Amino acid sequence: MTRPDLEAVDLAMFLAVVRAGSFGRAAVEMQMAQPSVSARMAHLERRLGVQLFDRSHRGATLTAAGERLADYARRCLDLLSETTAAVRAERLDRLVVAAPASLGSAVFPTVLKAMSGHPVDVACRVAHSDEAVAALLDGSVHAGFVLQRVLPPGLSASVVATSPIVAVVTPGHPAGGLRQARPHDLENHPVVVHNWSEAARQVYETFASAQRALAHPVRLVGTPDVAVELAITSGYVAVVPLFAASAALGRDELHLLDLTEPRVDIQVQLVHRDEGSRRLGIRLLQAVVPEIAARLQPSA
């Protein structure tokens, strides 16, 4: 049997450097000497034949190759952890459920409650929608709650909820007094758009007009929570799914604009492998879809 190119301890140390942003801080986290961490990462780079970090006096930042490894490293270590739990679990149906952080507060408590009292060993994992789909394909995740996207063959999906894309600002924002808001009405304000899928690019282009000044950019961010935070703290107009802004709206931290265009709805989908529908855990998930939908659509 050939020796694997990567070892779990190397992946764990690599991710520690990613989290810490420097070899020194990672060494403190790992309770190791900094030269040992630096040497091990240099050895990993030689083994892979690529540079994983750009090193400077400020710390260590990922190269493009490092970004690619980070995604796989997290999945590998998660899978190793779940393997241990699955082997130790006797007569239990192992179920790993993934969802983006923006859906987690609605999905995970409901999932855990649904499995209580049933012979299901459930684990919840935070993952972007694309990561969840990739994990479904490689078998490290059994079910995923994802934002609407085109799915590859072998996966089945059902609609959990539909959420409109909305624009939100703080109550005192200059745009807050608009009776109706169209993209050209917001040219004098910075805008941040949640990049939920390829369809978000069309929304981005709608706001990124030629008349927009450099001082009022349009940004794309991968997480709607970040967009909401930018609206609250930095004066942005955030264009996000309604469910992502509902908590801040309920606390009166944000104000909902009447966005007349573009009018876009996105679906939250429950996705699993085609053959997974017979599993007890999947059936239990399907049974609580209405409860999750209600949490994602509190105004319904």
C-alpha cells in the first residue's frame, strides 16, 4: 500500500496557520515551537510541489494553491472526526447535515430536536452551499440545506422555503426615506450584494451602473451576514435574502426598502443523494421541513 502524500497532523497544522494568520500565533495555538511549525509547513510545500503561503513580516497569507488546499483540508478533518464517531456508534443511523451559516440558526436547532429520541447519530456542519453540494457528492455529508442552484446528477432536492431578495439600510440612512427604491436611486450610496449563486451576478450588474462614483462601490460578498453587518456598521445598502435580515429588522436595526427592481426570489432547498431517501434520518428531516420554513419566513 502506498504511503499517503498528506497526514492529518499536517492538515491540522496548516489550518491553524490559516486561522491565526502567522506561524508564530499558530505555534502558540498548537503548543509547539515556531521553528517546528515553519519547518513542517515548508516540508508540506515541498511534498506538494507548490507554495501554500506568501510570507511577510506581517504574517502568512494563502496563495491560490493554499486556498484550494484549505477547502479540502477542512473536509478531510471533518470526515476523519465523523468516521471515528460513526465507527463507535452502535446500531445508529449516522447523519451529517450541512447548511450555510446564514441558515444555521433556523436549520440546526430544528434538526437536532427532530432527531431526539430516534436512533440517529446526527452532526451539524456549517458549509457554503457549493461546499455542501461537493460534500454530498463525496459522501462526507448526507443532507444539505442550500441556496438555490443547479445540482449535479445523483442528487435530489425539495423546496424548503422561498425568500425574496430585499434591500435594507439602517433607520437613519439617507436612502431610508425613499418611497420606492430602484437601482439608479441608490447610485450615491455604497451597495453590497450577497453572492448566493450565478444569479447574483445579474443583480450586481443592475446596481453597478456607469453613473456610479468610485466613492459609492457595489460589492459582492459570499455571506449574507457580512452584508447585513456592513449595512448596520458602515452605511451600506445591503441586498440580501429576507431571511438573512429578518432578525435585524425585528430589532429595528435595519429598515426595509421597497425595492421595485430587480425582483428576485431564491429558494432554500433540502438536498440529499438519490439513494438517501430511504434513510430514517432523511425521512425525519423531510418531516420537519414545514417547521424550518416557518423559521425562515417569520412574517408568513
